[in-house]
Amino acid sequence: MTLMEFSMIPLDKGASFSKYVAKVLTLVDESGLEYRLNPMGTVIEGEWNDLLALLTMCFRTLQKESDRISLQAKFDYRKGVSGAIESKIRSVEASAERSLNK
Amino acid sequence: MTLMEFSMIPLDKGASFSKYVAKVLTLVDESGLEYRLNPMGTVIEGEWNDLLALLTMCFRTLQKESDRISLQAKFDYRKGVSGAIESKIRSVEASAERSLNK
Amino acid sequence: MTLMEFSMIPLDKGASFSKYVAKVLTLVDESGLEYRLNPMGTVIEGEWNDLLALLTMCFRTLQKESDRISLQAKFDYRKGVSGAIESKIRSVEASAERSLNK
Amino acid sequence: MTLMEFSMIPLDKGASFSKYVAKVLTLVDESGLEYRLNPMGTVIEGEWNDLLALLTMCFRTLQKESDRISLQAKFDYRKGVSGAIESKIRSVEASAERSLNK
């Protein structure tokens, strides 16, 4: 399985674009994939093809409204590992021997 | 105030480096700055100088143990805005008119 | 057209992975898409579907040899703009009124 | 030595911000540090403190003109290695046994 964190914003809509981010996040929420929103992006767990299909759907949706889009994506693939969206944080907390803010 | 998301890993310790991430996160946890850990990085809110001082402390600590370090950092500065670590997510949820997974 | 910058490395092969990067770059070089290698990544210009198809081919190739892969990708889409791989730099040089190191 | 790639843009100036990027690049060009501009960012080689001092100077300059700034930075530290801004590309070309577009 792969973890993907991404953020996608229009660059031609001024500095307040939460309306556009909301449309993208609605697609993520309806995808059925496991995800977590954070203040700087959204982390999703899935198979490569499913992640890229969702990314494409988000891009096509935003493309209808914006002529310039900035997108950052970061992937962490681990063979044979699933549930990493939860276990990565637990693993760091175990190593740190403390509870961390999530 | 500025939001900074970062992840810092050693590249010379194999594919299991949560022990090193834990040392870095301990520094973040003890910094007193507002932060949130997610499966792909850590988001911290603070003034520019405080964020860079913390990043430097994390780098110097990891540098003692590793000869090759990969670091990614992303910043979102907004003049006059504080509490964005919470309010960015609420703002997107309000626009999406739904609760999202955090 | 879209510009995509990406870097893809195995995390389970130690700190010297230029052999694996070379395999990925060979696929990019043979893709027929316009690209430029820099010390931190590779910038490619193309249509969204072509860029994601190439990214998938690179990922599948590396996946045969590595159990943990880290990938970062950054996209800049501009409607109706082509040749940005050259023109973006020229545009900044014109604004700066100086020649910059490329 | 460390390689840093960064890109810094104002989010409140519309989709054409090469004027602002030019100001930042002028600071980089005058810093005396080795750098290369690419279509998606700027790669600079230097010591950690020099890189962060330059990044801070760029941020402070842009902050005078913009109320919302997006910054991405990526670092690759290798103990005892200098000249990586040139040697990383040569190393990949040697492994790929071909000349690549730079």
C-alpha cells in the first residue's frame, strides 16, 4: 500500500481558496479511501492506481474552474504494509516513549 | 504567523527509521510550539525565526547520527493570522458543509 | 500543459542510489517528453495523462527492486501555455534584468 | 555540504508572479553561493547556516510585499561531500550510460 499526501490549490483565485479546497476534499471524502486532513494537506492510503485515479479526478474538477493550478504530492510506498495511516504515528510514539499531538 | 510542515529522515539507516524520527519529534514536543503529527510529516505553527531555530536543532541532532539526511519543509505564511493550525481545517469543513476525517 | 518535477528514490538500498535513479531517468529520456534533469529532481513538460503514465511506469519499474519507495512530485498547470520548461526561466531573467545560472 | 531546492511565491498577487520571483532570485544571485535555476525551483549548495540565512533574507524581502507566502524547500545533506550541484547529475549519467538533458 501507498500513503499519498497532497495539496492542490488554484493560483488565480487570490489568497482565499478554501472554497476550491473544499470541492477537492469532498471528492476525497466520497472516494471511500482512508484519509486524514491536516492543516497543510491530506494524507490518503490506497493502491497506486486508486490514488492516481483520485488525484486525476481532483485535478479535472479544479481545472474546470482555474487556469493555473499548483499541486504537490508525496508518496510513501511500503510493500505488504497496510494500515500505515494509523501505524506510522503509533510507531513513532512507541519509539519516543511519549504521546504526541495528532 | 507561519505554518511549517516538515519531515526529516536519515538515508543511511535502512528503511526503518522511526527511532530517528522519534528523536526529532521529541524536540518538537518539547519546543512549546503548537504542532500536529500526521502520517507524512509534522505541522508546526510559529514565528519564522522560532520555526527555523527548531528546524536547525532537529537537523543538528540528526546530523550527529547520520551522514545523509533528506529534509522536506513547506511553509504557509499569513500576515496577522494565528491559530491557523486549527482554523484551516474548520474553514475547509465549513466550505464543504461536512465533517472531514482529521 | 503541465510542468511536473519529481524525484523517486528507494529507501531500502542505503545512501547511494544513483543506480536506481538512472533506471528511472532512462525511462524519462526514452519517453519523448521534454525534460530537464537538475541536482534535486527532474522537470518534465506534458499533458496530465502523459505525465501520470510516465510516473506510473517509473514507479512500477522501481517497485520491482525496492520494498520502500519515497516519491515527491510537484505540478504547475497553466491552461493554454506550452514551452514553459524554457519560458519560465526566461521570464524570471527578464524581470530580474540579469542572466541567472541555469 | 547541503543542497537546498526552494521555491517561494506570493499567493495574493494573482497567477503572474515572476516579478516577485525575480526579486528573490536576485538575492540568490548576489549571495555568492553556487546555485542553478530550473523551471520549478532553485537549487543552492552551501552550509546549513548559510542556506537558512539566505532563505530568511528571501522571505523577509517577499514579506514586505505580500500578506500570504507559500514556500517549499527540500534539503539533501551529505557529510564531507562538496560540489554535489554538478556531481549528482554526472553520477546519474554515468550509471545510465547516457547523456541526459540538463
